[in-house]
Amino acid sequence: MPSHTQQETTAPAELRTSVLRDAAFARLWTGATASGLATWALPFILGLAVLDGSLTAAGLGLVLAVRTAGFLVAVPVGGILADRHSRRGAVLWSGLAAAIATPAIALDPGGPVSLAAAAVVGAGQGACRPAYQALTAEVVAPGQRRQANAAMTFAVRITTLLAPGLVALLATTTGTGTLLLGTGALWLAAALVPPAGTRAPVGEPAARAPFHAEFADGVREARRHPWFLAGLFALTAVIATGYSATGVLLPMVSRDHYGTEAVLAGALTAYTAGALAGAVLVARWSPRARGWFALAGLACYGFAPLSLLAPVHPGVVVAAYVLAGVGIELFNVPWFTAAQREVAPDKLARVSSLDFLLSYGLAPVGLALIAPAAAVYGTEAVLGVCAVVCFLAPAAAALAPGARRFSGAAR
């Protein structure tokens, strides 16, 4: 079977040139950052609408649920379209759809118009994710992709850190409608700023397979890489348990064990700070056993629920979340880079869509089940199970063929 593997080696000139100085990557990074900022800002803007009375709490939940549904439907479709047509085109049209629909949410808060607009926004967000991932492989040379992916994930963490405060600051001088217009402008930048890729559309329209057949082809490509399937299931398990413990049980523990929300705020800030540090570290260092190294980083998320099992000094909780943040980026960057290196280039967007569909798609399931489980079995039992899953799932994935280096090649 022909191999699509590319060595992560570069010519001396390429090694001396930072990807951050490349104009094409700078445009790609700017577009991805704009889409991330728009994605993270929207829930906070809608939360402000609840506070000013223009949207009910039930309406907020419904709008966000519809946005999530649009995301989940569009991710696999976007992956197919990005492989079938140009990745730049997929980024353009998905960003334009979100740019047009975002301000429309303010026209009928909680009503049919806003729900339809939220679905389109979610679809645009979902369709652009695999397209951006595949476009990175086109714009960036193989030897610079690890650095590029680290810069991209660094931008994601910066947006999660800055978006809430920026929205709150702007809300002091402007209304929800204006903020949604600004978010739409961010989506417009995400659509128009990225550069063109190097790959032409695949096949003539008459020769193209049906959507379900092309999706199945992407699944077959993913199955060709046992390390990818094992890592994806480990990532999904960690997000569905550890992430859910953070989202649902951390606020309860902060209130019940410590009597203050300061531990909640400190832990979340520590997680983001750790993730930023992890992105910087992994951009500069790539161990030989990069797959095992990445899976060990993913397992570090288990320290987050473990630190919540019993009342400990708040500094222990903060330290655990710093470690979890560092670890998640030690996983993310090698993971994305390996997919761009190992997966067949004409199927990369579809395989990436499987990644986002499972890891993000099952997260709401974990969030929905964690609180009822805690009510039935107790918070400590649920946190213990979450910690065990976070530790064991990556360890099991490390046993898969190719997991040591996230590669099917013997090198």
C-alpha cells in the first residue's frame, strides 16, 4: 500500500525560517483566531442578553442547543465538501454563512428567526473546522507544521482567555445587537483573510461519489491508522469525563468545599495558563516517542477531577489544572501534526471531521449525564470514575500499533 507519510524534516533554510514570519501562515492564523474569538464570544453575548432581559434563560439554552446541533450536522458535511472542493472555498463559504447569520440572532431573540440563525452559525463553525485543519497542511511546509499547530492552538487559548473580558468591557458601552454585529465581522474576517491553498478540487461532478460513500471512504482512511482510532477514542473519553467534571462539578465543589467561587475562577484561569505554556513547550520540543509523550499529556487531565475528590488546599486544585492545561496541549499539537503528516491528503478534511465530530459531539452527552450521576452515586464516586477514565484511556491507546510515534511507518 502506498504511504502518505511525510518526514518532519526540512531543508536548512526552512529550519532557519520561523513559520510565524510566513505571510500566508499569518493570514491563516489571523482567520483562525477570528473564528475562534467569534465562537467563544457568542455565548457570553447571549448571556448578557439574558441579564438585560432581551432573552430568557430557556431561550438561551435553546439557541445554544440549536447552534450545537448545526455544528454536529455540518462537521461531516464540511469535511466532505472540503475534500471534494477547495479547502479555501470551504473556509470562505462557511465563514460567510456564519457572518450573515450571527447578527440575525438579535432580530428575534429566542424566536424562530434567532433559532434558524443559530443553526446556520453552528453549521458555519462546524464546516470551517476540518477545512482549516486541512488548509494548514496545504499552506505550511511539513517541517513547520508542529510550530504552526502550536501557534494555532495558542491562539485558541488566548481567545478563551480574552473573549469573556473583552465582551464584558464592550458591553459597558454598547448593546447586544452591536456586539453580534461585531461577532459577524469576525466571521467575515475568518472567511476572507486566509490564503488560497495548493490543492485543486478532486474529480469532475459526474464522477463524484454520493455523500455517504465519501464519508465512508473517510472512515476507511481513519481505520487504516490504528493509532489514530485509539487516540481519538482516548480523547473522546477524556473530554466526556474530565471535561464534564470541570464544567459541571468544579462549580459545585468550589461552592461546597471552599465556600467561594474564587477556586472555580482560579482553576479555569490556571488551566488556560497551563495550556498556553504547553503550546509554547511543544512548539520547541518534539521527543522521539511523540505519540506516547502526547498520550501521557492527555492523561494529565485526570489530575483535575482527582484534585476535587476531597477538600485540599486551593493551591493543589490550581496546580492540578495547570498540569491538565499543559498536558492537553502536549497532546493536541502532536495529534494535529500527525494527522496532517500521515493521513492521505485528499481525505484529511474528512478524517479531521471525524475527530471533531466524536470529541466535540459526545461532550454534551457527558455534560448532560454528569450531574444526574453525581446525584445518584455521589460527587466523589463520579469524580473518581472520571479520574480513572482519564488515566486509563490514554494508557490503553498507547498500546495501539503506531501509537509510540503517531505513525504507521517503521522509523
